[in-house]
Amino acid sequence: MSPVIQLALAVGEPAAPPAAGPARGPVPVPLTGAVAVAAAAREAGIAAIRLLDEVAAGHALDPTVVAAYLAGLHDGLGYIAEVPTTHNAPYNTARRVLSLDRATGGLAGVALRAGGGDEVSRATAPAPRAAGPAARWAEYAHVLTRLWESFPRAALIGDQQAGVVVDDALVRPIGHEGAFYRVAGPLDGPSSVQGRPVVVADLGDLDVLDVTAVARSADVVVVGRKRAAGADAALTEALRRAGRSRQEVALLGRVEIAGDDLGPGGAATAAALAGELRDWAGEHRLDGFELVPTGSADAVVTAVRALTPRLTDPADAPASPRPLTLRAALGLPEPAAVAA
């Protein structure tokens, strides 16, 4: 089976290189360049673009705004907005991401970044002195998933003759009260066609998240090369303890790529890199990759076009159109209901 591939991209303005040299990592591309990248990603069969909220090499635009803009131009491609817990109340994030998901027809997700709290939640926090970004991430993600189930699609009736728009008996407040958040709910709109938006956990995020913290709520787990060894076994065990199976979560390996190295004359480099990555994925039982190209928009497009076809097996190319939801594109099953 061909690996799942998602692309990490920052959209915004690059910063001037510091005296010590250019910053490492992805460089923000302008919005016009992002349009070209999205077109290339869709053509290459990439499942989703993860839009980064913060990069060392510049200033990124709001990922939810960029996702909405790109989705209006290129449908059939998943968009994962990176959102930090810092300064973002979970109810607001749940509404924004679900609105994006509804607009894209079930092709949205959130890459939740571990961090601090927000001004709104702090005022009503059950335990104001609670600390720990990993514990906060776990509670925040759980609140998101419960909010996304609080207004089931079955509740939206729209019966004009009976004068009934919503079966309010099916819409339930979540009544969450944890260490960091007190959230009543419910949301004011119906759940996603994909069950609920996808939640991405990055185990490189501030080096504070681990499989135990993310096992309850994550649908996709991203690991770098330093944390890939043993990640599959650890994730499988953590999911078992959380009452879930390994088949419910995609484990992706993050790969930083110098797009300029894959330009004209770089076919041999692309082929060698693809072979190396396939071996790495097989060794560590990865389900796919998160490609993180560096360089200009043109370099990113070059990397997508040069590397993606070499990572996939032509025999696995679907005869039918692209998957209808992000979960399907990532090879994920429909989500089970979240326990309170």
C-alpha cells in the first residue's frame, strides 16, 4: 500500500536572514505561491496540507484563514490548520475548525500545538494553578472532540411542514470541567460529514508531547527521525490503554527536504531519497510521511512533483476520484464516539 503523504507549508512573509545565516526549517511562501503549491499537491495525490502557525524563518498568516482561501480555489485536498493552545479558547477553536470542515465538505483538521492557556479560559479555569503543556494538550483535544459530537448531524431535521428545524433532544451540552478548562457546550452547528475533523499531534512539538498524552484524541501522530525508533510499539500500547486500536491512528514521519536539490538534474537525488524514505518507513512501521520542503514556492512545487510520485506505487492509484473526506484520504476509519 502506498504511504499517506501530507505537506507542511508556511504561508506569509519570510524574515531577513540573521547575521548568523538563514534560519532552519520551512520558509514562508507568499499567498500566490501557496496557490501554486496547493495545485501541485492536489495533482500529485497528496492527502493534505498542514498550514503552519509559526516558523523561525518568517511570519506566518493565520492558518485557518489561509486554509479557507486555498480550499475555495482547490477542492478535493485536505487542509490541516495549526492552532496553538496559547491564546485560543477550545470552544472558539472547535467552531472555527468545524466551520472550515463544513465549507470543505469534510476535508479539514487541526494540528494542535502544545502551549499555554488563553485569557477567556483562565477566568473560569477550575484549577487556576494547573500546569503542564502535555496535560493541557490532552484536555484541550478531548474538549474539541466532544464539542464536535455535541450537535449530531441527525439532529438537523429541517421539516418545513412540521415546523421543526432541529431535534434539540439530540443536541447535548458536554458539561466539561477539568483542570484547565470549563466548557458547557454544545456547539451551534451540526457535526462533520467525516464524523469529526481530524486531530494531528506532533511529538516534536516543544518536545513535551508523548504517545501517552495524545493517545486519547489524536488521529494522526507525527514523529521526527530522532523519535521514530520504537514509536509504533509505544503508540500501539498507549492506544490500547486508551481503549483504541493502532488502526485508528496514522503514524507519519516528518522529513525536511531541500527543494532546490530536487530541481533540474535532481532526478537521481529524488529517487535515492524516496528509496531511503521507503526503507525508513518500513523499518519503523510508519504509515506515511509529512514532507517539509524548504525554500521558495517554486522549490516546494519542485519537491512535490519530484518526490511524491517516487514514494507512491502506481499500482495503488485509485480508479475512482479522490477520497471525499480527509479521514478517507489519510486511511482512517470513521471515528468512534468519544467517552465523557
